[in-house]
Amino acid sequence: MPNVPEPAATIADALVAVGRRFYARGWVMGTSGNFSAVVSENPLRLAITASLLDKGALDPSHILHIGEDGMVVSGTGRPSAETLLHLEIVRRRGACAVLHTHSVWGTVLSDSHGPDGGLGIEGYEMLKGLDGVCTHAHREWVPIVANDQDMTRLARVVGETLDQHPTAHAILLHRHGLYTWGASLAEAVRHVEILEFMFETIGRTATYRSRGGHHGTAQDS
């Protein structure tokens, strides 16, 4: 059954709520992060947060509508600088929502695991919160992509990375943050919560071990 986008007003309110929720968790400090959701599939229209805004203080007027070329169709302001990444993920994954966070642990792990090209996570019960995962024995590979200020080039690399890792639920931008998505906004929010939990768990575990703590069995690389 195809995904059916929510009404535009409902989406705007929901994105505002996501911003406040994620800000409270410390995942989108300052003006970091950006969120989008599909308003229309044909023609493709995305509701997306405007640029340079505190995500903890959003209101519905801060949600713009953009077309498949990334240009504003309705609303006042400039869309996120990373709009092209949202569009690329929606096209490649058939997603109805894309969420981007800048957490401390996501940034730390994107740096420490950058040379490996990605972060492997397995053996954790929380992985079952990801779409299609039904066992803690699942191994999730989160590719890490080099950051780039050329958004056209970065979108192309992100698209190629998604094609190379068709089962991935997310990507990390190096020293930047998490991108994840879902067949609905609620699913994308759940993916953020699961992945941010995993990032913090892995980061704290590595710190504990470096201080002489006991070794666990879950793998983080």
C-alpha cells in the first residue's frame, strides 16, 4: 500500500513538535538540524524547516514548502541549506519524512569511525525499533560520508552511498550529524530515538572501557 502524506497543516504542526522534542534532548542545539516531510508525491512537494532557526522555538510559519528542484513553492524564508540531501533521500528511499540531528555522540562517532567508512551496531535489543528489524542479532551498518559544503556534490555522494547500502536506515555525515528517514514522520522520529540511543550507548561504553571497565559482547566496529 503506498504511503499517503498527511495534510500540510498537520505536517507543519508535527515538525514544530519534533523540533521542540529534539531540542529538549540536546540533539539540535543552536540552529542545527533540519526536518522535512512529504506533502505531495506527484508533483513532489516537501514541507521543510527554514534555515538558521532555533529548532526548539519553531512555529508553523517556519515550515516552507519546496518543489523537487529545491525551490520554495510557498512560505517565507530560505529553506535549509541541506534541502538537496532531503530530496535525494526521499527519491532514493521512497521516504515520507527525513530528519537530521547534530547530537554530541553522533558527531563523536562520525569522527572516530570515519576512517572505517561507517559504524557497525549489533547485539542490542533497541535495534528492533528500526523498521524491518526483528532480532537483537541484527547488524546495522551506518555509512559515514565526508562532509562537503557543495550540496549538489554531497547529495550525489549521499545518493550513491544509499544505493551501495540498500538496507541502511541512516547515514552519518563526518563531524556533522545523523540523517535518517521513515515511511511516516512517526517512524522517522522513532529511528532518530533508536539511533541516538545507540550512539550514546556505544560512546559511553567506549569511554568506560578506556577507563578499565569490563568488556561487553556487543560490537561497535
